[in-house]
Amino acid sequence: MGTSALLVEDDAGIREALTLALTDEGIQVVPAVSGEQALELTGSATVDVVLLDLTLPGIDGLTVCQTLRQRGELPIIIITARADAADVIKGLEAGADDYVTKPLVASVLAARIRALLRRRAPVGGQPEPLRIDGLEVLPEHGVVRRDGVDLHLTRTELRLFLEIAGAQGRIVTREELLQRVWGYDYFGDTRLLDVHIRRLRRKVERHPDRPTVILTVRGIGYRLRES
């Protein structure tokens, strides 16, 4: 079966043009015109990814994103005309995996969708199970536990953590993480990585503001503390 995307966009012109363009890229589009309809459809229809405009009538895009993330790990790409960094960060903090800004290029968006869905595949050279500071990491099963309790990481958070853990204490540069986790170059835009590291630390660190597991190597990248 092909890839299916829920496109949540209230502008009819953009919605119809993007539906045609993504269909040409081999992606089946399920349209939604509001946040309410998006939440209804994700409860009844099976889709692989959600393409979510932030500016919606009724329930806004940020609320939809937060609700979908509370429900599970369905991949979310936010679509926004807002170039302001604060709006992008709000969307990522709400639980989105990626973002694109308008005007959209269908081939680029399709490439990002495919890159996001490839994260289902195992990380190459997965590390052996490890234990550190009360954490138990089982890469083969995609499980991270703290004190015996499973942590609910999103697919992107898990992929990011396994990439850092797989380096076995060596430094992984920011550029390497962007390429390995998101699958393409960001031309110096590291907001994606910054926000996801913060979200990941909130879940795996005992004190996220004083991290002892995922260590920052200033100006270079990150490494896992040696167990």
C-alpha cells in the first residue's frame, strides 16, 4: 500500500493544489478543513502522517498537534506561513516531528514525508542494551525505561536517542544528527534539533536543566555519558 497523508488546511486553493501535487508524487491525501475534522478523521481513518497547518478555524493547529501527540506517535509535519522562530518552536514543542513553511514545493514536502516515515527502520549499528543512571535502553525492541517504567518517546525522540547512544560515548555532531535523524540538510537551521533534544531530556533526565545522560559538547554536538 502507498503512503497516505491527512492534509489539514482551511484554504481551499492551497488544499486542492497540494492534494493534486502530492497525488502526483504517489501520496494519497485525505483532506480536512478544520482542527475538529482533523481530530475526528485521525480517530476513524488510518493515515501514515499528518500535514498540519497552524492557522485553522476553531481548534487551532497547536492544540490539534498537542492532542494528536497525547493520543500516540502518529508523525506530524506542521505547515506554516509564519517564518518567525517562535511560531516554529511552538509547533515543535507541541509535538511535531518536522516543519515546512509556505509557499510549499510538493516534491520537497514529499521527500520530507518519506524521510520521516523511514524512521520506522532500525538505526544502523544499534548499540547493545545499556544501563545508565537508572535508564535501561533496549535498542532492538525500541524500548527505553527509567527505574523499570517504560518512557513514552516519540519515533523521532527514540531515533535521536539511539543515534547518540550508538556512538558509545563519542561525540555526534549536530550536522550528523540532522542528517541521520531527519535525512536531509537544514542549511544551518538547527531549531529542529534544539527542540527535540529539550523534549528528549525532559523524558530521560532526572533533572532536565542539569543533564547527566545526554551531554552537550558546546559548539560541536552531543554525547552519551559513559556508564
